Amino acid sequence: MGKEKKEHIKIGKNPIIAIIFITVIVAIISSILSLLGLEGQKTVIVNNTLETSLITIRNIFTVDGIKFILGNSITNFQIVEALGLLVVSLITISFMDYSGLIKPIAKPLKKVKPFVLTFIILIISALLSFVGDYSYLIMMPFVALVYKELGKNPVAGIITVFLGLTLGYGTGFIFNNNDYLLGRLTEQAAKIDVDKNYKYHLISNLYIMISSIIILIFVLTYCIEKKIAPKLSKIKKEEIEIIEPQEINKNAIIFSGLVFTTLVIILIYCLIPGLPASGLLLNNEGQTYLSSLNSPNASFGEGLPYIIMFIMMLTSYIYGKISKNITKENDYSTSLSKNLYGIGYVLTLIFLVSQLMAIINWTNIGEVFAVNLITFMAGLQFSGIPLLIVLFIITILISIMIPSTITKWMLMSPLIVPLFMRSNITPDFTQFIFKIADGIGKSVTPLYIYFIIMLGFIQDYEKNKKVTLFGTYKLILPTILIIAGLLMLIIVGWFVIGLPLGPNTYPAL
């Protein structure tokens, strides 16, 4: 009668409980499959030769398994690459926020229609994808603050960035380090078993990449505005306002703009080879410029997040000082600390997912699942369009268990690339299909660390509401399915018509 109705927590609703539940289920399944003796044949390239080994699923509920869980939990958390980049990005965004720099950045967008705003955010996300996974960590919090300044729900901005970067993973305007690494694996696989003269070029998929991202951005804009944005609550102005800085100072904009431009020019100079003291961020041993830029030995990939942080911190400081939004340096530090307090929930989610990923890796359940699917595909008698579709679907399935792009392609390329070449399909087209399907798979797996970070950012802006794992999937899954269907149509249509993938490259041999 007058009693308060207690809210029962349902398994799987809260992200923390959902991840713990998934971890327990994975551990139990691995134990059962280990007892059943499930195994798989893993083929990899070692010293330019194919090596096949037997891998079996290990039981986590053994002495060795328990020791692994208890003895490596902190290490498993520490080796998550996104952890350090998350802190770097939040420091960068905090400086921009406190200095008031977000306000002049957002001002030109205030009269822009929602469709146009979403389109702009997706374009910027596609352009920034060249920085790799760090683009998630810099764009999601930044766009959230811009939406907040515009009086829009920041959650819409966070989801827009995540979907734009993830679903457009295999497309884009610019190449990144993953394209370089994937290309090297593709070339190895093609040379070792079919064509010793094959050479992979980074621009081999240029035409299909640019065409696909343009089509995807238009369709994704429509889906976000029609299927996602209407389901998000409208934020009251008093809920979204932050500490109001002084009015936009033109001198501050001019001087901070000059500083920003100067630093960007210096950055570009460090990427140009052959000039006095230039090429600092390149690997000078690379045979081509793109290989020099994207090589693991180049400082560009590893150092870019810190370079961005330095550029934006200095630009923000200049703007804040001239506009008088920054009066005391200790206030700046206090604001920075305050903004970092909110990452506790994100860190908790990352810690739990890191344990889940470690269990999957230790038990080999992900690899056994993947190699059996790969072996199944390699044994099919399909060719042409059915083969393209099977690769698309199998890549998505493997991505659910193994989100890492490079790890997947190391497992898949030794068998899949030769299989497709014998079916008259070029390695370049095979890699493109893999990459776009990889993006779809990443968007639907809770093992993808940037999906988990997205949940944490959303919860930070929805403090009075419960953000759930499956509730988020329910919101974004229809859009993901539409984009998956669209990308499949693109690859089938491109193959049927026989359009060039890039300069002197075609879908068929």
C-alpha cells in the first residue's frame, strides 16, 4: 500500500553486472568446451612459410587458470592501450573546456540544422580516423562538450562519433597505421602461396574507400537523426550549462588561432622529408613516404596523441589568459583534477572488460572459434558473390570474440587471401571486405574497448538515468544493421560492375 516499490536489478541491465555475467558465462563455456576436447588448426606465417599448429581450449577452472586470474588481474588492466590515451585525451579536453575555447568553436554551429551538424561531425570523424583509435578518445568528449554548448544532448554527439568511426572503419579519406600493417600481412599471404610478385599499395583501395565513406555518411546522418536522436531525451538548459565564461574575446581568438596555426605548421614540417631538420616524426628507412609515416618505427603514430595534447593545451592557455577566463594557474589545475574525477566509472568498466578479454585469450576460446570458422570457409566450394558475403559475415562473427583488427587478419589472411586469389578475387578487394566487416563487428561486441568507453561517457552525462548495455544496443542496432546492409550492397555492386578499387587495381584478377 504505502510502501515504496523496490527496484530489482536484472542481470545484464547494468553494464557492470552485464560484463561480470558475460565473464562468468564465457568461463563456464570454456570449461565445458575444454572437457569436450574442442580444438582447431591455426595457420600463421612464420619466416615466410606457412605453419599450422593445433590449439585447444583451456579450462579456466583449473589450478593454472585460477592462478592466472588472481596473479595477472592488475597486469591485464595495465596493458590496455586505451588506458593511457584516455587520460591524455581527458587532460586535453579539460584544458579546452576550462579555458572557454569550446564556446568560440561551437558558436558558428548554433544556427546549423541538426542534419547538417550530424553530417559535419561525421565528416570530421572520417578525416580524423588517420590518427587511429585515439580519434575515439579525442572526438567523443570534445563533441559532447560542443553539443552541450549548443544546448543539445551530448549523448547524441558521443553516439554519432562512435558510429561514424566504427562503421566507417574500413572506409575513409585518409590511410592510417592499421592500413599499412594489414597491407603487409596481405602481401605476405599473397606471395607465400600464390603470386610471389604481388605488391600491396596503400592507395590500391582509394576509390572504393572514398566512395563508400561518402555514401555511408549520408545514410548514417539520416539514420542518426531519424532513428536515434528522437529516442534521446531533450536536455533542459539549466542541466547542460557549465561555468559560463566571459563573452568571446576577438583578440583571444586571433592570438590563440595564430599559436594553433604555427604549431600545426611545425607539425606538418616534421612530417615532410628532405628539408633542413624536417621529417622528425618519420621513419627514414621506409621505402615510400606512406610507409615512412605509418611504420611502427615512426614517431608519428605513438607521439601524435601527446603532440595534440601539447598543441591544444598551449592554444587553450593563450585563449584563456587573453580572454581572462584563466586568472590563476592553480584554478586551472583544480579544474583539470575535477574533470578527471568523472572517469572512475569508465575505469571500472575497462578493468572488468580487461579481465574478460584476458580470460578469452588465456582459454583460447576466441582463437579456436575463429580458426574453425576460417577452416570452414577455406573448405567451401563457393566463388564470386557468395564468397564475398561469407567473408563479410564470418569476419563480423570473429570480430565479436576478437575485436583486434591486426590479430584477426594474422589468423585469417594466410588462408583467406590465397583462397580468394584462386577464386579470381584480388587481395586488395579481400582486405577491403575484411576491414568494413571488421568495423561492423566492433560496433556490436562488448569486448571492443571503445564501445565500453562510450558507455562510460554516456553515463557521465546521464547521471540521473541508468545507462544499460542492452539498452544501448537496442538504440544503435537498427542503424548498424542498415549500414551493414549498405556496405554489403556496395561490395557486391562494385564486384559485379568491375569498377576500379584504386589506381590500376580491380576487384577481380
